[in-house]
Amino acid sequence: MSVATVLPPQENKTNDAPSNASKLNFNRITDEQFLLAAEHMGLEDEIQKLLITPYRELIVQVPVRMDDGKLELFHGFRVQHNAVRGPYKGGLRFHHHVDLAEVRSLAALMTWKTAIVDVPFGGAKGGVTCDPTSMSRKELQSLTRGFAQKIDMALGVYRDIVAPDVGTNAQVMAWFMDEYGKKHGYTPAIVTGKPVRLGGSLGREEATGRGVMIITLEACKAYGIDVKRASIAVQGFGNVGSWASRLLAQRGANIVAVSDVKGGIFKEGGLDIDAVLAHVKETGSVVDMPGTRPCGNEELLTLDVDVLIPAALGGSITRHNVENVSAKLIVEAANSPVTPRADEALRARNIPVIPDILANAGGVTVSYFEWVQNLQQFSWSHEKVNVELEERMLKAWWNVHTRSVEEKTPLRIAAFTEALHRVAEATRQRY
Ligand code: NAD
């Protein structure tokens, strides 16, 4: 089936805009990846239609009285994509690029991600179009509480569970849980990624980065890269990028470059990641780290390294810069960092890409552990969390890698196929 026969016509926008990621239609990108896998596995049309269509989409207004006394109106979204395998589950993004298409795309990715690591959740995502970096703590708290009130009717510990994403963190989850609790009573399981003292799980903060590390080690083995000699560049030094860098450096890898929204840094023999973290804590950015040279975000993507880990936002590697990418292996720590056209170009050059729905699934895996602990009113040790995470990530890697080899298909199609089989089977059993 061709892409055009399934997608609504208004979604036929460009898949590969030049340098501005906000112009990319991420929903279209995710749908295209879905359809390639659906075609590969011969998925019947009626199931394709069900699985490509979000179940429910909420668009809400969130008025906030700002510190200067003015009333500002924000737009919030919650997209519930699919819940045949369990309650909707997905993060909440605060960013000025957030729109319905992006949230839709991220919601669908969650459906495939939860299926790959085989946790009993579906997929959802939320977002508010705002710039959290320019808002005070009081304004962010009002925005979070206002948004929680507006989507409250669609949430529930067995219906839809929220988590942090770009621009949100454990504090935002604490406010969200507190607001939800005003109406429903004590309900820690309504959010994951909350502070440990409020019922958060040990190991959740680092979980996505730890999952990226586990998958990177396996991928290096599979593609003949010795991690102890490997050079790695990481775009985005937030939660995911900084933890992946730190944990890979602990395994002996040379993290030669890292970056954030303000710019990047490079050091030939490898950066001291703990020192970079201390510098970020002090200055708010990786830039101007003593003993390093500046390395802009575009240059970072073109460095001659063994492994490139995009861990910032979607759409960083497009057809416009893909020919300059020199890495031997790409691990998608961010969601949708490689566009479909860039993906094709990398495939033509035999550069393997470990897809987001596998590489960054560690976060939702430990979110599942957190939810289980909250429901049982019982907490696990940090070690137990890490052991269970590694087990699930390795199993997911081997399922996807084996399918890729046996079916002679790229890892992304193998990953989507693996996930689609699980979701499609549950769908057929329900209807
Ligand atoms: P974060 O907000 O903690 O960090 C994002 C980082 O990217 C920051 O260092 C920021 O400065 C940088 N950045 C932003 N715009 C940039 C740009 N244009 N160029 C270069 N760097 C830029 O977010 P995070 O939680 O680390 O998430 C990063 C990515 O990982 C996102 O795509 C997110 O959806 C994905 N992800 C996160 C989780 C999680 O558990 N946090 C789970 C799965 C996937």
C-alpha cells in the first residue's frame, strides 16, 4: 500500500525541511516509518487504519496569570494514540515548537516503544507550546496545574499516565501529581519520573541514558566497534545525553564532543564528563569549558567519530546535512532525529542507525517499574531497577537485531515490525 492511500491528504507536507526542525512534519515521518514496516510484514489494511489513527486528541487552552500581571494564553495537547496493550503512557513536553502534529507523532512512537520492550502500556504524549526557559517557577507551576486540570478527565492510573520529556522534569511531575490528587486523592501512579521522596523510582532519572548506553554497547559489538577505543559525539547534553555520555565514558568510551542549544565542545582525547557536568551546573551550558575547543551543533554531526548519538530534538539529521555525516554508527537517543530521506541516504552508505523506539526505550521501561512500585506501595532497590532494565533492553535488542538479520531489513523496519506484530495481535484479539 502506498503512503498516500492511507495518510489524510492534509498531512502531505514536506518531510525534510532545511535547517529549522520546527518546519518538519514529525507526524508524517512516523507514519511513513509505520507504513514501510506494515508493507514489509503484509499487515492487513483494516488493522493498518486502526493503528495509524490516534484514538483521542485533546486540545486545551491554559490561561496563566504571569508575574507581570498579564494573562497569557497557552495551548496544550494530549494525544492518546493506542491502548490495546495497556493504559496510555507518554511524556509531557514544554517547548516553543510543540504543535499537534509533533505530539501525535511522539504519541505513536510511544505505542511502538512500549511494545518493543514489552511493557503493558499503550502510547500517548502531551505538550504545551511555551518557552519554559523564560518562565519563572511560579509561572511554570501555574501552567502545569492548569494543564493537569484541563486534561484530568482523560487520565487515570489504568487509563493514561504522564511522564517528563523535553522542558519538564521531576518537579513538574510533582506539581502534576499534586494537582491530580486534589480531586482524586493520593495517586502517585498518575505520573512517573517524579521525585523519589514522592514515590519516584530509583534509577528513573538516568534510565533513558542507561538504556542508550546498553544498546550502544550491543550495537558496537554487532558492528565491530571496540567501545574502549571508540570515539563518540553526543548532540544534546540534557537528561538523556548527559547520562548516556557519563555511562558510556564509565565503560571506557571517549566522548570527544557534546553540545547543547547554545553550542558544543570538542576534545581530541575525550572529555572528562564529570568535569563537563560540573561546568554545566555552574554556567548553565557546556560552552566555554576550559581545555576544549568550540564545536557547533552542525559541525558535531559531521565529526569523524565511531558513534554519533543525537540526543536533543527531532530532525537534526536531514537530507541537507546527511552527506556530511562521517560516523560509522548512529544511535537515536532523541525521538526522530533522523528524517526518512536522511535514513535512506545513510542506508545507501551502509551506516547503521539504531532507531529511537529501541534506543531510548529505557525511560518508559523504568517508568513502568515506577508505576508497578506505586501500585504495590513497595519500592525496589536501585540495583534491581538496573538489572531488570538491562534484561528488557537486551531482550529487545536481540529480538530486533535477529529480525533485521533474518528478514534482511534495516533495524528501523525490524523494530517497527516487532512492535507492530505485538500491537496488531492484541488488536485482532479485541475486535
Ligand atoms: P532535556 O530537555 O533534558 O535536554 C535536551 C538537550 O538538548 C539540552 O541539552 C538542550 O540544550 C539541547 N538542545 C535543545 N535544542 C537543541 C538544538 N537545537 N541543538 C542542540 N541541542 C539542543 O531533554 P531530554 O529529556 O534529555 O530529551 C532529549 C531527547 O530524548 C528528546 O528528543 C526526548 O523526546 C527524548 N527522550 C527523552 C526521554 C526521557 O526520559 N527524558 C525518553 C525517551 C526519549
